[in-house]
Amino acid sequence: MFSVMSAGTSGLESQNLWLNAIATNIANNQTPGFGERVSVLASSSGERLRPAFRTVGNQIIEPSLSLTSGAHLAENVPVFSNQMMATSNPHDVAIDGNGFFVVKTVDGSLAYTRSGTLQTDSQGHLELPNGNVMYPPITIPAGSSWYVTQDGTVMAGLPGQSFKPVGQLQIALIPNPAGLISSGYNLYGLSVASGTPVLVKPGQRGAGLLQTSSLNASGVNMASELTDLIQAQGAYQMNAKILAISQSLDKGLTQIIT
């Protein structure tokens, strides 16, 4: 009964993780630049019940027989959308293609995002609403109006004066975006799987150009999420039944023995 209970328990745990990922996706359906969490389940390692039977000629007559011990969450990777949505804010900036904005977090580390709602702090530093400043840093002179061009040049000017470049937005090209790790607040960190990013100007080396008064849409596909929700809920209930049946059989066997 132990293997049955183990399979049922691991099934509940993996389906619960899948349900959590689905709930997170649905909650962020309208979050600009959010990467949809795509979960992949896999069978766990099992017990070898019988080795393969070989003849004198070393030919396999009967293959080995193994029984897996349940399931686990093998992958939970972000998938980003290249679609954009128009806004009324000229400081909203979308990447029309590949790439990520780079910010420096409060702890000094770099993070990556597809969310481009730009603003300035009290000292004129260009930042995101969560307080993380753009990297490399860009400062808007006090009292200046500013805008961003397609190639990432930040132009600023005082009233009655011409606009001049004050900084350059960089785009990070990441070899494998699916390898990024979510760190919250729509930010992502690097991993061994993501590879080492390269910073370039928008439009260079395959990076997308920038589109103002626009934001990158969420990567969530609601039709897919609702379908997954039904499947995950059904699988969770079935694993709960397996666990209940296993416990009932185990209890009955114990009563017979005693």
C-alpha cells in the first residue's frame, strides 16, 4: 500500500502546484509583460520489479519491469507575449519584438522585465512603479519634459528649450527566456538555463524597437488556462480518491491481520 499512497500523495502535491500556477496566470491575465507560467508534469523515479531476461546470445526476451512512484512538477517556465496594447500614457514603453528591460533592484542586483511603465523618482531617476531604477541609470533634469524614441534614446527638455538626449535605454537579449526565474513584482532573474544576457540598443542584433504609449501584453492565454484548470481539478480529485482508497484498504488489511 505504501507505493499506492506515495503515488497518490505525489499526485496531490504536483496537481496542487499546477493549480497554483494556473491561479497565478489567471490573476495576471491583465498584467503587462507577465510571462505565463507553463507547467509540465513528469513521472517520478520508480521501483525495479524485474530485470530484463537475456538469452545466451545476449538478446532481450523480456524487458525489465518497473513501477513509477508517482508524479512531480518537472518544469514551470515563463512564456512571454510579443503582442502590444495601446495606452494613453506617453511614458509607457513596449518592446516590439525580442528583449527585456533591465533594472537595478534595491539590493543592487540586476533584474529583467517586459513591463515598461516608466516614471521618475524625486531625484529624476528613470524607474518602474515598483521603485527599481532603469539600468544603465538615466536621470531626467528637474522640471524637464521627456520622451523615449524607437531606438531607446531618452530625450528631455525644459519649457521653451529644445529636447536633447540625456540617456540610452538598453535592451537585454537573453538566450533562453524560458530559463528565467520569477522574483516577484513582474521581475525575473537569471539562471544557468537562461544563459548570459547581452545588452544592446533597441533594434540591434535582433532586439525589438520601442513603441511608446504602448505596453507588452500579458502572455496568459485564458482559454488555455480555463481548460487546464478543469483538467487539474479533475486530476486532483482523482488523486484524492486514490489516497482515500489506499488508506481504506490499508485499514482493512490491518484489521484482518490483528
